[in-house]
Amino acid sequence: MESSAKDFLEKYVSRIKKYAESHNISDDLVDDIQQSVLEKLLDEK
């Protein structure tokens, strides 16, 4: 994965975590979202 894509995704996940914290969203849901993103990236060829 290109470093620019990796940086973008790290920032995206960070924003999701901040949003979840400010809206009292479960850490489990955030973890599920992060896992789903990673799975989709690994499936891409």
C-alpha cells in the first residue's frame, strides 16, 4: 500500500475514533469498522 493511502486511512480511523468518543459509540463498533476496512483493503488486488 502506498504511504499516502496508509496515511489517509490512519487519519480516517482516527477521525472515526474521535467521533465515536464524542457520541458515546461503543469501542466494539469502532473496532468492527476498522476491521472491515482492513479486510476490504486486503481483498483488493
